[in-house]
Amino acid sequence: MDDFDVDQVVQRALDRLTLLAETTTAMTSTLDSDAAVRRVCRILVPQLADWCAVDLLDDEGRPRRVCVVHRNPDILPVGGLTGLLPGIPEDPVGPLSRALIGAGPLLLTAGDIPSPDKAADPLHARQLELFEQLGTHTAVVAPVRARRQVLGALTIARSADRAPLTDDDLAMVEDLTHRIALGVDNARLHGETQHIAERLQRSLLPTLPKTGPLQMAARYSPAAATAEVGGDWYDSFPLPGGSTTMIMGDVTGHDLRAAITMSQLRNMLRGIGCDRQEPPGHILRRLDLAHGILYPQATATCLYALLDQDDGGWTITYSSAGHPPPLLVTHEGDTHYLRGGRGLLLGVDPTLPRHHATETLPARSTLLMYTDGLIERRGEDLTHGMTRLRQHAAALAREDLDTFCDELLVGMGTDHADDIALLVARTPTRPQRLT
């Protein structure tokens, strides 16, 4: 072997390493598996192939063509030949069927690619139609496998005007599918974890009580870009003396420990509130004392309020342990934050006294409690978020509470990086006795 041949071998090795590195980067740059494999296909074409396709199995085991990329994009029809494919036959014959049950990588030459009318089954026919439409001379079909499970298949192909794919390319394709599989598997695991985390979080949230003429609604929205459970919570329940509680809290952290602490704090607060029936500042101080003993390393915010009715209407008595202030929205759209009864976070200094404040709630007014995920945005001053919340809430003042909550989340919660919890109450048109 002369120096020229050595240089060619070294260059081919470098090209392959570069291709593998670019594939790995593409698959790890996003947790959207479809977007990731589309990026990979654009890397493989035209460096390795004239066209490339990736088929993934859905949750029911049906193959779905995620992407098809050709070196000449104009050759592809509108829609890109993607979508659901025929099911895998019981007796797999075609190369795609075989790859989807784990065989391969399979090298196909012109003699191995019959016309579509000679297909063994509908899935085979779809693959042969693709070969014919895109002018295929040689191809490799390989399974995409992770954790002993087939996730899909990769097809790369070359036309007759390019050097054919050979057995030497199979090892390269196998390395590529391994990297694709890891990316797809990680994306799916993330999605499953996110779903489980959200279900866990929602299972910890209570059902709102029926409180006579007082209307109530709540929402919980998980962070847009995390699969972790958090410490956001809301609660409301009637007290034996006739008051209705409204509670909003947030335990520091985004992990299982925060969710467990949140659940236990909520239950402690329920017990203290029902047993003592004291003003909110006293209740939060008792909670802080218990919190300091049981969870000395954790901090949390909490807003505890009592809604009461008399012949003159409704009042709110509330105390805040470092939580964002509730927002009062009148029927006419006037808004202001209730900033009284403020104190330190739970877990900072439980020996300090806590105060409470009382305000009158006008008829048909809406009281909104929320966690900081609704108003905080990275790189933005908090006052901007609070102003934006007042503007959105004012515009929704006369909407029913479900619409109020949903539209507020749409308007305020786009791409939020933290969980959001909302709890709202609306007073009736005129004073009525609770039943």
C-alpha cells in the first residue's frame, strides 16, 4: 500500500468519525426525537447517502415514517412521504419488516429490489415504492435498537450514479443506528418521566370544596421544560366556624423531596387550621414552628387566607410567609395587590411573630392566588411580570372562572420555566348566607 492509499484510508476514517460525532450532537441537542432524527438525516445526506429515511414504532407497535430526506428536495412530494405505515406482517419478508423485528443491518443491491407489484405485503410495497420513486440502486436497512428493544429502522440509499454501498458500510450504519437509538430512547424516557411526574403532582392536589355562593376554581400547569415534580400547591376547605380557607404555597426545589415536603406541609396546615381556628398569622407561626422541627433544611412560601361573609358582604383575612401577594380584580376591571400581613419564608426564623391583614371584597370581585412561576421570567424584573398579570386579569374580569384561569395561563404561562398553580375565588352579586 503506497502513501496515497494510506492517506485515503486515514481520510475515510476521519470522515466517518466526523459523521458519527455530528450524529451524536444532533441526537443530544433536543429531547424531541422526531426533530433529532430529521437533523441526523440532513447530516447523512449527502455525506453518506443520496437519501435517507427513519421509521419509528409508536406506543402500539405501528411503524411511522418520521422523515425522508433527499439530496434534491424538489424530488419529494408535499408532505415528504411521512406518516403512518402499514403494520408489520406476521411473517416478515421485506427488509424493512425484518429490520423492525431486529434483523440487520441488511445490504440491498439492485437485484434485491424488485418492483412494487412484486411486494410480499403492504409494508414491503410501501418500501419498494419509496425505492422506485427515489431512484435507488443500493441501500442499507438497519434496526434502531436500545435496551434490547427495537425502536424503529434507518434506511440509507444511493442512486446508480454514485459508488454503491457495500459490506464495508454496514459497521458504519450500525454505529449510526446505535447513536440514533440512544437519542430516541432518552427522549422517550424523558417524556414518560415527565408524564409520571405530572400525574404524581396532580394527585397531590385537592378537590375544591363547594362553598355555597362563593365560586372557586384552580389550575396546575407543570413547567414547560422539565420532567421534575415541584413543591407548588394550593388548598381550600371550610372551617367548622364557617370560614373558607384559601391557601397557596411553594416549597423550594424541584425534586421528589420538595413534592413530599409540600404534601406533608399541606396536611399539617389542614390539621392546625381546623384544630385552632385562629387568625392566619397565628396559624402560619404554628406551621413554621412545626416545619422548623420536621424539615430544618427546607424553606417554603405560603399564603393563608380566610374568607368570611356577614351581612355587609365578604372579607378576606390573610397572612403571607414570603409568598407573592394575592391580586384582587373587581367586576369593573380595577386591580390591586393585597400587600398586608407580610412575613419571612417558612424555615427562616420560626420565633418571629407573624401578622395578618383584613380587606373587604366587593361584590362580583375575583381574588387570585398564584405561585411565582406565573410572573417570573428569566432575565426580567419581577415588576414587569406583576404588571403583566394585572393587565391580563383586568381584561378577564367578567369572564367565568374557568375561562379566567385558562386564558390567564395562555396569556402568562407561555414557555414558563417553573410550575404554575392558580387558585381563584369570586364573590356573589349580593350578600348571601352560606348554607
